[in-house]
Amino acid sequence: MACSAHLLSQSLYSSHRASPAAPRNLRSQARPPARASPAASPGSSAGGCRGASLRVAASFEQGRRQVEVSYDPQAKFNQIADQIDKDAGMTRLNLFSPCKINVFLRITGKRPDGFHDLASLFHVISLGDTIKFSLSPSRSRDRLSTNVPGVPVDESNLIIKALNLYRQKTGTDNFFWIHLDKKVPTGAGLGGGSSNAATALWAANQFAGCIASEKDLQEWSGEIGSDIPFFFSRGAAYCTGRGEIVEDIPNPLLENLPLVLIKPPEACSTAEVYKRFRLEQASKADPLTLLKEITQNGISQDVCVNDLEPPAFEVLPSLKRLKKRIIAASRDDYNAVFMSGSGSTIVGIGSPDPPAFVYDDDDYKDVFVSEACFLTRDENEWYREPISSKAAFSKDDLPASVID
């Protein structure tokens, strides 16, 4: 399977494009993105001149000849850097790691293995993390750092599990230094950790020369998490089984349909939510009927069914009050208001703006609020962060924590 040519635009050298606040790059900011040739190795630059390092201008006026010589050191630096990239192959890569929402989530039964069968419309949205991968020169272990304390960075982290899984499946021996810039809150029902794992598998495959297919990555990923295979869809999928059976939806939701995400500081334990779930209390709606209604007529409150809302509201009663307040204050601004996954994020579809009480009421001063939109990807390309994507934590930026 051929490596995607867009990788160049997602390399460390081009990371300033994902956010206006990114540190200034050593390379020329005005320089156009490279186009990879079929012979170019992953992460390398295509052949050809990127910009002249010496400019000569000549003119003739009244019999006199004028010659202007201008030396451009930045262009020369770019040429040298491109040659280094070409010779060394891929050594670093920046990728966007988006999260998801469950537009509807039906729990249809309990399995002999203790898991529950579900039927759900998953959709990727534009809120996400950024993960920077660099090849480790030691080739002995992975090293993970993150900007948010409390995120596990040891062997229990799904990124590390994904990299171990890739090496196990392929026999490759690449190890990495990884920095996770976390924007998706944990315990939110948004699949942030699952997305990180899928992104790590994708990255490892790019460094290895794309020796595994997307289908391989999707199948392998189910061994370490039920939600991970979904992220190898095109961005919208009908998921069944434990969530690992993924069927792409040919007509995804409109990417210009705005969303708002509102999450209280309290998280919902997925295990505790499922422990309180009662199958007899679940919705009787046919999930295929819900899917047909959404794909044909769009989103409405009636189709955004989540069978995990009642047990989640038992675990976290304040979450039920938050949903009710959002609906009461919305004045029909939202097509639907519902909980994603096992909580604790409440999603409003149809407007990017939260109700005023979220900002005005002291009881909600610590909530996480983010606007978002639906997101898809093309085959053999990873997800890209929209330029307008915005997220806001309820507290100031936190210091980085690094584990060697």
C-alpha cells in the first residue's frame, strides 16, 4: 500500500499550519508545501528546486548595464534541510488525533464474555489532540510525554499499547519519542484515548513504509480497545458487536453542521455506568431505523437515543440537571441535546454556542466547553484539523510532565 503524499504537510516542519499559536518554524513560513514524488520515501521531500538562494536581475538603461545580486540564506537553508530529509527518510511526524461522538447508542444485549452488544452511529468530530512522533535513536523503548498531569504515560497508556501491538504484528523494531498535546478531556465519552491509539498505529505504519493495510490496522486495533477500530473508518460508521464491527456510512453528516460540547469536571466511570445499566430499561427503537432516519432526514431529538444516559445520570445526578438546563435554555437553538458515549459530555447539535448560564452561573465555572463540527477523511490519509477548530479548558494551561 503506497504511503500517503500528504504526510509532508503533517510533518514537524509544517506543524505551524495546524494552529496560529504554534512556535515559529525554522523553515520559511511563506514556502509552499512539498509534493511527494512516487519515488520519494515517506516523510522525504520531492526533488526539485524549492527557491533560489541567489537572485540575479539585469537591466539596460541608456547604454548602461546594471546587475543586482541578492542572496537568500533562508532559501539555502531550506534546500539543505530538504536534502537531509531526503537522505534520512522519515524521522518525525505530527498527526491530529480527533475524538468522536455517538449520535445514537443502543445497547442490544449482554454477551457471554461480559461485554455488551451495541449498535451505534459513531462520527468523528473536529476536537482533538496533537501527537508528535520522533524516531528514538536508542531503539530500546518508547518515551511519552504529555501536557496534562494525570494522563497515564506508562505501559498502560493506549499509545504505548498500540506501538507495542504494531511491533508484535509486523516484526518492526522502531521505537519512538512521543509528545501528546492533550485537548480532549478524559472521562468524557468522546473516545480520546481510543483515537490516540489509532493515531499511533497509523504513525507507526508510516514510519515502517506502510507495510500494513488500513484493514490490518483496523482489525489489529480491536485487540486493545473496542472503540479504536472505528477511527480507521472514513469518519462516520455504524458500529456493532462491542463496537469493533465497523461499517462505513456512505453519506456522513454535514461538516458545516455546528456542535457544542459541554462537560462538567466530574467524569463518568464507564465500568460503573455499565454496572448500573438495565436492559429492560433500554429504548426499544430499532437502531437501523434510527440510522435510516438520520441519513435521510438529518438529526432530531427523537433519533439521538443513548441507552447509557439513565445509568450515567444515576452515577452523576448533576449531569441530568445539566442536560435539562441546556434544553430549557436553548430556545430551539439545538436540533438535539444528548450525552455522548458513557458520559460525561453533553452535546448540542445545531449551534456552536453554549447557553449563557454556562458562563454566568458559578456552578458551571469549571466546565469544559468547546465548539466542534463533524469530520471525515479520505482513504490513505489521516484526519486533518480544521483551521477554525477551537477548544477551551476550564483552567489555565498546565505544565508539561515528562517520563523518561
